[in-house]
Amino acid sequence: MYKIILIVVLCLLGIFIHPFDPGLLDFIYRFIVFSSIVYLVYNIYRLPAEEAEETIATNQLVPTAVSDIFEIKSDWKLMELLNNDERTSQFLKDQFDLLASLVFPDNGWIFNRDQSKIKVIHQKTFMDQTVTDLKDQYAISGLIQILDDKNEIIIENNIDKTRNLLPFYEDIDYAPASFIGLPINIQNDEKLFIIFDSHNTEHFNREDITLFSKLVENTSIWILNRVKAYTLFRDLKDQTNLLNFAKDLNSIKTISASLERFSLLISDEFEATRLTISTLRKENNTGIIKMVIGQKDDFEENTEFPLDEGLTGWIMSKNKPYLIEDLEKGEYFIPRYNKNEKTNSGLRSFLGLPIEANDHIFGAVTLENRLPNKYSEKDKKRLKNIVDIFSTSFLRFTSSKISA
């Protein structure tokens, strides 16, 4: 019986609900919905009646959304989606306005929880007094800390105005007497907080929590499905780029042209203050910088360096990637090329991978950025996929051509 109900729900989703504009994302959404319908119909007619009843008895948890049927591992961050997708941002603001129309607050906020800080996504004042001198982020404390810890809707009336319970009113001449906080859970412990307040006491009604809970749940499901759809879209784009890259390399006749195509793709995929490609000289156990894109410093193209005195040489000699969040963090200075270095030229983040194929080391590619914590394990994985394809092009050239 539950399968029939689920089919009806999915049909309604497919016919009346359109969370995406016409295009690839809309196609993926419709494909998932109607594939689910076909799968469920097939199973209903395939199983005997007794087996179907047994399946129902042993499967009590009925999915409440398309995301429960098709589990898609997403590595998109919430802020990444909000910054890149105007429709998701607008949807969140529309839900905010809907909630505000139900509670008639003085002020409203949307925050993104980021470790020990809350970042302002949206703020709106519904009274004559203008809230000024706003910051981009605030520390998690007071009622926000309670909201984060409990992870459930909180309504507080008759707030003590002599205590600083809301950090974002520290420097503002306004003291709320009532507060409602709604946490929206997305994924991987990512949260949004929608918060309203009023100068009136007993302003918010606790009997409305059930309605608020349903609105918050629907908002969470919508955003999560949007995140997962973007993950599918991004993965499809990455695979297409890698396929085109492999095809291009097969048609290239020289190693210099291969390096040019390789550097072009990396420049498009990653934001680097300095991109460096170095190759290995086995005859004297050194490396040589073949290409530099971006910031120039003492280590320009055709500069040779030993393999045992800096990060780039270690990548090649140890056949090991290096991801360093901050070159300036730590007690000791880390040279990039040789022990005579005195400065990292203002570069903070470092990501380097060996160029290797069939157990042969050909060189290294390094990305550096002036900002700390610029690169992550996700970036290292993406870069390795590109390097693995590029590495095979070296097998088509002799060592003399590589070092030429």
C-alpha cells in the first residue's frame, strides 16, 4: 500500500513541483522522480502479494522526499551554493518573508553557522527604527548558543533586557523582549538560523511551533535537494572537462603544447596566485621550473633547484603530494625550492602533486595562494584527476625531449 501512496506523491512532485528552471537540473530532477515511479510500479507487479506484504511489514520507514530514495553524496558547501545560485538565495528569502508574515516581528535575520561564528546571510527590519552598524559575522553566544546546542525551535518571551543575550545587538540601541529561533539543518552539520525578535513581551506564540517545524522541514529538504542536484551537475561538468582534456592531449604532438594545455585547464579550474610546473632532471637529480603563471619571484622559468631542500623537490623525490594550509603557520620556515630562501613571497596556501605515470616521476605541479586555507582535500582530489590524465602524455616522449 505504501508504494502506491509513494507513487501518487511522486506523480504530484513530477507534475506540479518545479524547483529548477528548464535545463539540465530540471531534466535531472524529472528523471529522478519518474525513474522512481517506474521502479516502484515494476516492483508492485513483480512481487507476489504475500511477498509484497512482507516487504511492507519489514520496511516501516517511508521516504519523505526524493533525496531519501536516491542518496547522492554531496560535497557542495551551503555558502558555496548560496553564492553561486541566485534562485536558492531568493527561495530562502521568500521563506523568511513567509515566516515574518506569520509572526509580525520587529527584526529578522538569516545566519549561517560557521564553526564558532554566525555569518549574516540576510537581515530585514520591520519597524520604523533602522538597525545600523551591522557586522558580517558575530560570535555564537547567549540565545544563539542555546539554539545551536538544542537544535530545535526556541521561543523566548519576557527576555531580560539587562543581559546581552543576542550578540548582534551589542552596539545597537535596541533591546528585544521576545525571540524566536528556527534552525535549518542541511548536511554535514551545516546549519542556517532564521531568527525574529520583537520589543513586545509575549509576542511569539508557542502553539505555532508545529507549523514552523513543517515550514523549516520543507525549506531544509528543498535546499538539500538543490545542493545534491548541483553536485550532480558539477560532477558531470568535471567529467566532461576531463574527457575533452584527454582527447586534446591525444592530438598534441609536443610536450610544450601538452604543458600549455595542462596549465590552461588548471588555471580555469583553480584560483592560484602562482601556478608552477616543474620537471625532473634525472641525470643530476634536480628539478627545473618549466612554466610559471601568475606571481613572479626569484624562482622564474628555467630555474634549477635540488630535490632535497624544498617542498617542490620533496614532491618529486618522495612521490608524495603536499597540502599545506598556511606556510607561515608553525615554528619553522618551509622553503619552496632551496634552503637559501628567506621568504615565501607572501604566498600562504600550498598544494603540490607529483606528475607520475607507470611508477615514473616526471615532475610536479604546485598551486600557491596569498590567502591561507585556500586549498582543501577536495581540491587535491580534483587536481589529481587532471594530473593523472596529463601524466600519460609524458610516456609518449623520450627523456631528452622532456628536458629540452
